Amino acid sequence: MIKKQLKKRPAKAAKTAEKKYFRIINRVLDPELGVGVVDLGLIYKVTEKTPGRLSVTITLTSMGCPLGPQISGEIEKILMSQKGIRKVKVEIVWEPPWNPDMMKPEIRKILFSDNYGKFQSEINK
């Protein structure tokens, strides 16, 4: 039983750390929408490979989004400003592809209101 509890602690600690970093990263706003990048569903994962070294996996709303370098740079800058963080690697991935359902529901509702269904069908064409 103690062995099981010990195995759960690192996973729980990692999840707690990831939530902390998600809160920090959400201060980075999408320049076009003025909404936090976590709330938009652009941040997939944050892992602390070794103490002080973070790996952040993100996506963008489209492959042609010209704001990728700016958003990545701001994520790196805000994380590097945290005590104990020495290195941040931001990786942009395209799988799974972003879609509006990845947004927090309240953000999606605000952005698309009654037009959400129409917007979603346009994206899925």
C-alpha cells in the first residue's frame, strides 16, 4: 500500500506543477483576441524535465498563423521570469489539430455566441 502511495505522489506533484504553469501561461494573451492562450486551448502540455527546465507543447489555431513566434516568445519570457526556471523549450505541434471545442466553454460562448455553429461548420469544411 505504501508503495502505491509513493508512486502516486510524483504524478500528483507533476499535475499540480502543470496546473501552476498553465495559470502562469494563461497571462499570455492571443494578440488578436485578447484571450489567454490556455483558455483558447492552445496549450497542450507543460512538463518539468528536470528541476528548472520546462518543456511546453502548444498549437496554434492554424498552420498559417503568423503569431506563432510572438506567442512562443511570450510564453518563454513569462516562464523564465519565474523563480527557479532556467530553461524553457516551447514546441509547436499540429496534432491534434486545434478546433474551437478546445476552448473553455465560457470563452467559446463569448467569442461565437449564436454564430458558433456556423463558425464550426466553416472550419470543418
